[in-house]
Amino acid sequence: LGGWIKFFGLKSIQRHIAVGTFEKRKTITLGIFQFRKQNLQALPVKNSQETIAAALGSRARGGQATRPAGERTRFQKSERRQILMSGALTILSIIPRHTLISGGHATTAARVASQLATFGWETILIREGDPLPLGDVILAWNAVQVGERLLQAGVDPQRLVVVWTGPDLWEGLNQDPNVLTRLESVGSHVVFTKTGRERLLERVPHWADRIHIITPGVEDTMFRPGRGAASQAVILVAGGIRTTKRTHWAIDLVDRVRSRGLAVELWIAGTVWDLAEAQLVMDRQATRPWVRLWGEVSQNMMPSLYCHATVVLNTSAVEGMSNVLMEAMACGAAVVAARIPGNAALIQHGETGWLFSDADEFDTLIHRVMTDRVLRQQIGHAARKRMVTEHGAFREGALYAHMLGQQIAHLFV
């Protein structure tokens, strides 16, 4: 049976069949599966703040019982028959408990859910710690904050797919290498880059067939070039204000280039995650009128902000793959980012953006970029092209559909 599923079901998924928008309970056949789309209104079609909030608020379907943790490791015969006849395959997509609706995990989970819908997969978005509705496979959008806690709660590890974020890989493993032992039984692992896969394989080489590289995508129809830059020179920093983003360092960097004669404003858009980092930002902003704090900006307003900025700046200490940078690049913006593994995997230095290691290198780069409009346009065009060809949201959804299909097939064996 597993062989038939792999042949018929996965081959159909590999063909990247797009089926458009479903009406409630409309059906489509992929291979021998008939996937039924239910409760579409709970799934975000775009990554707007409102639709993400609606999706996260939809915890479980009415009247549906929760599955006892760790109840089964394989489908029973009666369940196999029911699945094949009804096509009721459901993914539980779980984000960390305290993730904001505008945060990276929520944005990515909602985008993937939207794309999986085009392949006939039903996805329910919930927060870690909430009661789990019935689901066939669980996507955990953080190794420690979600994946490990689900295992502690008794979730069947063979139904679990753990997504390793930047902090998981570049901070968590250093602080607690034993997390690998605790996640040993997990069915599949997802990383965003080749570097991330290599980092895991250095420590757990026997995971080779369980680690999948799925490059994050961006909604390039929503994030696209628009109106030109603002009349004044503007550097934009976007994303949550927290320690790993080092937002205060962006102020220090721009302060330094301003002291050397470059007239530029710094715009900071994002929600406060970390009070200590927010205090560092506020202390600096109080004496620097050229720093503008926008607070949280809705997702549908971000394209305009990217297009108005002269440069989009990333100063993070760790990244998996930055949604902000991908969105800005899809808008054709010139991006300058700290040289860290996640950013280096995304940006081709001097071709689709620029990377810097320290304040001196930033000074040199930013003076050149800010004063050469033609160069910014050339790099922005190349960045947009790369996002469309290599980071399309549909491609990302197809890779998740294929990987999840493999996971489902394994459970039938």
C-alpha cells in the first residue's frame, strides 16, 4: 500500500498541480487521493494581519474531539480505508505560544497553509499549548519551543515534522546540544538552507534521510515594485524589536555615517518583543530626531514602506531566512544585511544585495549604495528576479506538500 501511495499520490504532488480557490467542501482528486477542503474561511489567502489573526483564532472545528497524545504510531486498517475514501488529510501547523500575529513564525505558517490549500491539504493553525484537534501530521515551527514540548506532551514523534529556525540552529544548539538527543525520534526535520542541513549533519549524520531543505518563499504578487523612493534618503529596519534583531545597533550604525556627512533618516517598523531591546532603542531615539519609530505596521502596508525606502537594513545576530529581506527584495528594494549564515544564504553579495561584518564595512557600503541610484535599481531588479524564480510561495508550498506526502506514506507502512 505504501508503494501505491508513493507512486500515485506523490507523483501527482510532484507535478505541482494548482487548483485555485476552493469553495467550501469542494473536492479535487490528486492521484488515488481525493482531498476535501473544509473550513476554508479559517485559512488565510494572503498574509494580511487580519487573516492571520482569524486563522490563529480558529482552534478546532465545532464538535470535533481531540486526539489523545501519542495514541497511534501507524494508521489502523479502518482508518486507512476511511482516509482513502474521504481524503480527510489534515495538517496541524503549530507556532510558538507567544508569537505575535505579525511575527515571522505566524507569517510563514500562514503563507505555507495558503499554498498547501492549492494542493488540497487542509491546515489548521494553532498555538503551542492549545488543545490539539484531530490531525494526521503536525508541523512544529520551532524545534525547542514547539517540537520538544509536543514530544513532552506525548505526541507521536512519527507524526511530527520539526522546522529548525535560525535561533534553533545558531543559538539553541550551542546552548543545549542535548536537544538533538531529545528530538531523535522525530519523523522529519526541515531546515531553510544547505548550511543549516550541514550544521545538523555534523552532529547527527544518521539523520541524513530525515532532513529536508525547504527554501522559504515570498508572495511576489503582493510584494512587488511600486512607487519610487521617498524624496529624502531613508534606511528602513523592519521586524520585531528584540535582542536577536539588534535594532539598537542599526541606530548606532546610522549615527556613525551621519557624523561623517551622510544625510539620512532611519525608519524602524516593528512590534516590541523584548523590553530590554526596546529600552535601548528608545534611549537612543530620544536624542536623535532623525529616527522615526513606526510601531507595528500591517502586512498589507509593508510593500509601500519597502518601496519608499532607499535601503532596507538587517542587523540581526541570527536568522533562519528573513521574511523581511525576502519581501523587500521582492519589492525590488536595495538590501544591506549583517553577514550571518541565514542572510548569506539569501543574498548574493554585490549581485542581489550587500553583506557587512562590522561598522567599518557598513560605512563603506552604505555611502556607495545611498549615493548611486542606478546601482540600487540594478541590484533591486536582480533581487526581485531571484525572489520570483527561486523563492516563489507556490514553489515553497509544493516542497512542503511533497515532504508531507512522504510523511503520510511512511505512516501507512
